[in-house]
Amino acid sequence: MATVMTKTNPVNWFEIPVKDLGRAKTFYERVFDKKLTQENMEELNIAFFPMEQGVPGAGGMLVKGKIYKPSGEGIVIYFSVDDIEETLRRINANGGSTVIPKKSIGQYGFIAHFEDTEGNHLALHSMK
């Protein structure tokens, strides 16, 4: 019997490693103006980004645990935002820093890279 696959984007969710969950949770709540929900799961401390079923994009969380190490190297997660420059302002005002300022990627819009309070290298994307 063949397995039927539905069409979906390949990323299901993401996990951002943190050293200090409280500090990271406050940073992301202030930068993206979203309330994160904190839980403990076995040996992990987690703060979930809000997520809605049936809309584009992947859900994700901040995670503090023994095997989670923040890094400025490796995979880069892009957050969709309306206004990159305003988001970078909030990032810098809340303890993060701009790594690559807003730049055009042609027909695909604009990007910028930043470092969060934990030392992770992440990015922003906007069509504006």
C-alpha cells in the first residue's frame, strides 16, 4: 500500500537554544510583540511562540536544556516581519544586535540578520 503525502512545507517547527529562558522570552516578546507560553517538559524549559493551525509558517519555541547550546554558527531561521527596520530597532533596544542590516534580495524582498541575547544568529524577511 502506497503512502499518500499531503503538500506541505518541509519545516514543521524550530527550536532556538537559550542559556537564560527568562531573558530570551522577554527579548522575543518585546521584539515581535507576541506572548510566549512557558512550560517544563521533563528536563527541558520551553517557551512556545504563538501558533495557529492552517496558516503559513512553522511553529517554534525557545528551549533550555542540557543538549541545547546557543550558537552564532549553523542553521539560520528567518522570521517574517512587516517592517525590518522597526524590528531591528526593537532587537537592538532589547539587548540583541544587528549582524547584517536590511538588504534587498531582488524579487524575493528584503532580509536582515541579527544576534539575540543568547548569542544565536537569526534573520528577518519582509517583502517591504
